[in-house]
Amino acid sequence: MTTVPPTVTTVTTLPSRPVDPITFSVIFDGQSLNGRPRGVDSAPSKLMAGRDIPTSEVWIDGYSWMQLAPTVADRIGTFPTVAQVTIAIGIGGTTDYRFFRTGEQVYADMVSWAVNARAAGVDYVIQTTTTPSSKIVGEAEDNRRAGNALVLADASHAFDAVVDLAGDPWLSDVSNTAYYLDGTHWTAAAAQVAADLLAVALDARVG
């Protein structure tokens, strides 16, 4: 059996007009909700539109936080040296709960990801709750809800800010085709909702 290595998505965008010194940069990590819908309709693209801030997308489609945590330093590389303050935003969790990771396990993996990101040069961490999926049901759905509660409480104080994407009514109904493409991934309208929620946390840091 041949194992095909995963495709690592790395997209780096620098400002059109260099600013010296660059104060802020933003890294997006996690899973495919970062990149679907694609291009300008993605949540990261919508969030960063009009902001003269360097960005890097290092998420991996289908990877769990257990897999992302130990590789975050390699994936972000030297990007934290671009600016004085590097902000990491985590979006994902669907894969974790689909494969019956418990809420405690997923939160612990998210904490490990945040700790490793800081060790690699990240200064500020924004984590998000995991939105629902038609593929997460029964015990897995109970795990997702429990994990989201732990992320919101953040007893480990691993995150500088938490954005409750799952708590938004527009992102809570996977049967609503205006906001969900396939029961898991967002439409452009849902990505805009996510971007607006993330903007509150990001603006609290960048001003």
C-alpha cells in the first residue's frame, strides 16, 4: 500500500507597500474551514481584506489538532520574524471529533498547539470553537460540545482570545444551505459571519 503524503497548504501574502517596521502579522492554522470556500470567499481572506498586514496560511486539510500541534513550528518557519507581533488564529476541529477524540483530548491538543506556536515565535493566540458538522453525531457531537465548553473556559490560559464560532446562530444549523455547502464547510455568507466574529478579537489586538 502506497501512502500519499498530505498536501500542506502554505499561502503567504505580504503588504503591497512595505512598512518599516511591520507591527503585526497573522498566521492561520487548522483545517479546511480556512480554505473553503476558496480564494477571496474564504474566512481568512474576508477577515484580512483591506488590512495591510502580512499573512500566512499553514493549515492542513483533514489534519487533527493532535497532528497539527507537533508540526506547527516547522510549518510557520521564520514567518514570525516578519513583524514585531505575530498573531496565530486556529480554525478547525471537525476531523478530531469525526474520529471520536474526546473534548478533553481536543482541548489538550489545542493547548499544545498554542504552546508550541509561542515557542516558535508567535506572540498572541486566537482560538475558535468547532462548528457543527453533519458528520459529527451522537457521541461525537457530545464530545464537540464538551470540547467547545473547555475551549471557552480555557482553564490552561493557553489562548489570548477565544472566538465562539459555534455559538453563532448562523453557523449552528448545518442543514441551512445558505451557510453550509455540504454539512461541514461554509458558504461565502458563513465565511463572512466567521470573519466578522474573528475581526472583533483581531481588532482588540491590532487596533
